[in-house]
Amino acid sequence: MKKYELVYILRTDTDDETKQKIQDKLKGIIDTNGEVEAVDVWGNRKLAYQIQKLSDGYYVLVKFNAGAEVPKELDRNLKIMDQVIRHMIINITDNK
């Protein structure tokens, strides 16, 4: 298994229940063939530039270990979630 970091940014107008549902769904995808090491909620932050006419976003960092197919499934799911403004998955195993 390789180590990955996922950062995703949600719309700031997303309610707490929806934020938790998204976090639980992503955790469920990772748990199919891996494990979550840590979830670090950064909260509301100013974006470096406007995205979809938004200037603020709700940031979450997830560190996890998983097989190669898990990031592809995460990417597919994050792309279709309306609340997600941006996301990025990085393989930190190979960055040494």
C-alpha cells in the first residue's frame, strides 16, 4: 500500500450534516482497500483566486494508505459532488 494525501475544498455554504456525509463517504471508499491515518479539518479559508465566483472555501486534509485503485475511485466521486469546489490527491510515497 502507498501513502496518499487528499485535500478537498467545499463550498462554505455547505451545512455541517452534508460535510459529515461527504467525509463519511470518502472514508468508506478508502476503507474498502486501505486505511485512514488522519483527517485534519482546516475550516474556512480564503482561496488564492476565485473559483466559481467564490472567494472562500472549507478545507479538509485526509492522509491515508491504500492500493492504487482507491485514488481513482475517490477522484471519480469527488468530481460528481456539487459541494466540492476543488480536490487534489497526492502520492507521498514516491515523493522522496
